[in-house]
Amino acid sequence: MKINKKLLSILAIGLTVSAFSQKPTMELIFTAEHDGQNVPLESILIENLTQGGDTTLYAPDTVLVLDYITSIYDKETIDENTFSVSQNYPNPFKGKTEVELYLQEMEYIIITVSDLFGRILTQYEKTLNRGKHAFTFYAGTGEYYLLTVTGKQTSQTIKMLNAGSYTTDGGKCKIVYSGNKAISRFKSQQDINGFVYNLGDELKYTAYVYFGEKTISDTPTGNQTYIFQFVSGEPCPGTPTVFYEGEYYATVLIGNQCWLKRNLNVGTMITGNLEMTDNNIIEKYCYGNIPDNCATYGGLYQWDEMMQYTTSQGAQGICPPDWHLPTDEEWKQLEGTVDSQYGYPDPEWDNAFWRGYDAGERLKSGIGWYNYGNGSNLYGFLGLPGGYRNTNGTFFTLTSSGNFWSSSVEGANAWIRALSYEYSGVSRSAYNHTYGYSVRCLRD
């Protein structure tokens, strides 16, 4: 990863001290890897475990420049700061965002917003009383903005990222005073008074990415690079594998749900031209009537056979003991857990057909999909393109789609989930019970 240190050292959140003082510094660089591949960090929380207090880096800033204290004089100089600026919230934002300013005393301040080329886009100036003040920034058509607050002794700058278009007054930016607010965006009271670091203090770094978080503790004494290692597909605590009907199934913990890590493959194969019946024998279809496809992609089942001829959602059906067939709502929870834009229970997941931003891309396996339609498998779900059995007994879309039953009905049909090589979302549709789809099991 190539890092523009010149730019980041200007923008990184560190100790804000008098612009005229010179102090020793150290540079802490943060990166993350997921299964050996670089992944972007959303934010890094830095906590001082020795003295207390914390500060936060927000993407795309991944470098912390610390002016560390070596004498009593240095700390007194830091205490001369008369204000603190919070990172804007949210960040990234869509169209508008909020910034808070804390003044230790009445002061004349100037707030300037500029682009990365230093061009001033909007400005606010006024004498404000001691205390906390909130401002709303309305973006123009740009993506990156620098907001600088200047007081009588020093200035502080934060970087803001606009992820959605917004225009005011013909595309011009503006910053509006929102008054005093009781809810603070500062991480802690220590942030208001400045994040202080003495050489030898123990720091704790918590890195957040879109699918989890990792923590490292260290006592830095000089420039340091930290790499947060993320591994997808952590097994469920206490249940790493399940042995069922002659096969082992790995498990994967996603949020607070424990899933089987591959499609169920249980029962006796029948050919696609036959209908499954309630005969006390679990029956399955193998794509193209080829047994090896069941070994790779799992079996395909009609809804009634999967449910073992009950209509109660959440039934065990053909799943192992202590496991059940996921409901429509439990599929929504999975989707909201893995999607980077829409959490659960966002109403986005109540829609039909293709929904979400990138839940499908994150659930799909990293190999085997047609026409470069592979996913990232970030959570270890390993969604494979096993195709489906049509109501007339033919098979379709192997390597192009993966289709999974839920145990919830919708009229005379039942809800399914579909992944496709063409889409990064997940489809929610209701289909006739006589289709043959894949089955995943969820722990009770």
C-alpha cells in the first residue's frame, strides 16, 4: 500500500500544540489485511491506557503523528490550547455532516472549509462563549474537504469525506451554526482537553473495518507500522464442526448467528424428473443428475421435503439436531450483518427482489462463479453457485446463481434468497414449493 505521508501527516489526528513550538514526534502507521489481502480501515480508536483519554483516526487517514511529551514544560504548552474540534459525524457523510467545537473560554474563532488544493469554499467567523458549539456543514459537489478552526493561539484541521452528492445555493458549500447541543460527538472528556502522550505510555489501538474489529496494545518508542490481521470464517465457539449423516460440516459465526459453512448434502439422490414424496426417506436432487455435484454444491431440495412436511417456520426439517431451517427474518439478519450500507433491521431488507449494497458480494465464495462474478467471502459464508432444479425437472444456472430456501411461507409460495454472478446484492423472492433449491442450517 502506497501512503502519501506528506498529505496524511497534515491530516492525521494527533496532539494539537502551539504552531510555534518544536517537539519530538513519532509516526504510527496503521494497515489491515484480510486473508493476506489489504483491506481499507474505516477508523482506528487510539486509547492511552496509562493516562486515560483517546482519539480517533477516520478513513482515509491511517497515520497518527504524535508530538510526545518529554518534560513538564511540554505539557504546559499543550494545556495552552483553548479549544478542541471533534471529527465530523458521520464521516464519510452524504450531503451534510455535523462538527462540534469546545471552547475553554470566550474566543473569536474562524472556521474555514477548503478543498485539497487549498481553495477556500466557505467561511464562518464569530466570537463564541465558553462551552460546546455545533455546526452543520453542507457539501457542494466535491468529495474531500478540509475544515480548519483557527483561534488566538493555534488552529486545528479535520478531513471530511462526502460519499453522496449534495448542493446548496447552486452547488456552493456552506457551514451553519447549530447552537449548543447536549449530545457530544467527542469520544471522551479527555478528547476535549487534548490527547496527551508521554514516552513510555501504553496505547491500545482498535481498528474497525466493515466486517469486524481487531485490537493491538503496545508501548511505542519510535516510528512503527501496525498491521491488523483479519481472518474470515471464524468457527462458532464450542461447535467448530458438526458430524451429520456421514459428513462433517464446518461452522461459521456471523454476527450472533451460527451457520453451517456449506450447503446441506443429506439423503438419497433421485433424478430431476421425479417429485419428492413423504416416504420416510430424505430425498435430494444432484444438479444434472450427477452425484459429484452434490458433493461440491450440496443437494437441491423441494420445500416440503426440506421441511419434512410441516409448515412451521424455523422447523428442524432435514437439519441436524439442535439446528433449524432459517426463517425469512433470520436471512434478513444475516444480510444486514454483512452489508456495508444497510444494517439490520433496516427496511431495505423487507423489499423484494434485489436489495442491499454488497451483501451478496460478501456472501459469495471467492471462486467458482461464472464470468468473474466471484465474491469476497469476507464472512466465510462460502455461498456457492449451485444452480437450481426447475419445476419441470430440468436444471439451470450452475456457476451463475446460488438459491437458498427459507422456512417462511408467502401465500402458497415460500421465501428464498438468491445470489448471482451479475449482482452484488441479494434477491428475496417467493417461489413455488416444487422448485429444487439449496439448504443452509442455522444453530438453535
